[in-house]
Amino acid sequence: MQRVRYEHVHQIKFTAVGARTIADLIRNFEESLQLFRQWEEKGIQLDPHGAGSNYAIFYTYDEEVAKQEGFERIRTESGNPLPRR
């Protein structure tokens, strides 16, 4: 049985966008940090080949975690794309 990979392409926001104070910058960094820590605790992985200058691809094989975090069913473990539901 093939495992299903669930992915999320996360847009890396430039932290200064919308910031008016240093506190705004700190808050923006903390929000991203909190999300990444949450994902790490749930076993979500960063695709080492899926990081660009303004995005990163995160994935999991855990269907329940994928549902909780809004990840999409993308491909099988062998890399074959799955049809969208």
C-alpha cells in the first residue's frame, strides 16, 4: 500500500509588509515562528527541495494532521500525482 503525501505551499511573507513599528515586526516574526513550531510538534516536514525565495513546501503523511492544518492530498510516496477530489 502506498502512503499518500499531503502538502502545503507556504508563502513566506516579508515581515516588514504592513509593519509600522518594531513591535509589528516582532509580532510578524512570532506568528510565523509559532506556526512552524506547531507544525514541527505535529511531525510536519519541510521538503528540502521545495524551498524558494518566497515560499516553502511542507508535507506530512498523516491524514489527520493534514486535515487539521489544511494540507492537500498531492502524491503517493513514489511521487505519482493523485487526481484532485
